Amino acid sequence: AQSVTQLGSHVSVSEGALVLLRCNYSSSVPPYLFWYVQYPNQGLQLLLKYTSAATLVKGINGFEAEFKKSETSFHLTKPSAHMSDAAEYFCAVTVTGGFKTIFGAGTRLFVKA
Amino acid sequence: DTEVTQTPKHLVMGMTNKKSLKCEQHMGHRAMYWYKQKAKKPPELMFVYSYEKLSINESVPSRFSPECPNSSLLNLHLHALQPEDSALYLCASSQDQGGKGETQYFGPGTRLLVL
């Protein structure tokens, strides 16, 4: 069965610092991997997705993620945090041929001034 | 237009009430989804419609009844809910490429409180 694990339910960084949100996946077949962001009282917005075209995926708002098969990881990074990045971030996996998306537990990002 | 709209934004209902949540998209997507999200938890898939046919039902209790009248609309009919059903209900849509890494577009959700 496919699953994702997000390490750290809360991450706190200073404004301007590197953002690193960790995600490890479990899948017996090549997965499709996603990062979504959810701001308070809103729905989810896609940041980026991996579909095997390239291992380094660039997304919106300066975020990027690198697919590492050897480490079964898909960590999300941003070089310089902004106050507006404070939100809940979800890593998710979908298996080929299925519509079912499995979300990780989420990581709340706090950005300190 | 990359927007998924949901109405109402907030809903308070008693356990004997019947209500409906509505979702609409005009992106030409042929797959539509209902998710339930409890506070501080990830979304949990409830139903998926593909080309207006129910494709996935994640063993959801029958007090939740989905309906897809056409390719742009998705309803969730609620009846005899329990207080534990209080949550944020999210609708999403995707192009429907046979489940090949579908990008889902989410609506803002309906926050439901069952008294």
C-alpha cells in the first residue's frame, strides 16, 4: 500500500531562513508525488508535483522538491522563508491508474519575524 | 477559470435535518471528489466521480449521499448526521487522465457543524 510520512508536525524558521519540510513515501510502484499548501480557512493549493519527468521539481512561490528514489524521499525546500509562507503543508501520493490520493499528516510551518 | 466554488461556506444543522453541500467547476474537468477534513488532520477521501459515475466510495456511511447531476456539479446530501461529522468538507476536481498523476483543484470548503 502507498503511504507518505511527514517528519515533524511543526517547523519554525526565521524570516529569510531556509525552509525544509520532509516527506518520505512508500510505494511498490513509481508514484506520483505532490506537495499542497493550506492557508487557514481555505482549501488546498498545489505547490508542485512529481511525475517522473525530472527529479528536481520547481513549484510556485519559490518552492522546489527533489525526488530521491534511493532515499524514498520528496523533501520540500525554499531558500528564503517569507512571513506569507506560514501555513499547513501536505505531502501526498497517488498511484498510477487510481484517483485515490493519500495525504501525509501535514506540517505546520511557522515563520518568525 | 481555475476555480472550484462551494456553497454554503458555513452550515449548522441538527441531527434530524436534511441539507446539501454544493460544488461547481467550469474547467471542463471530468473527475470530482469529496473530502472530509477534521481539525489539524489531513483530508480524507470520501467519494470520487469519473465522467459522472461514482468511481470510489471509501466506505462512507449512508447518511452521506453524493450526487453528480452533470460534469460541472457535485452535491453531497446530508441526513441524520452525528456531531462527529462536524468537519470541513472539501470538493476537488481534476481533468481525469485515467488517474495518471491527476492535479486536483480544491474549493475553499464548507465548514459543517452538527449539533
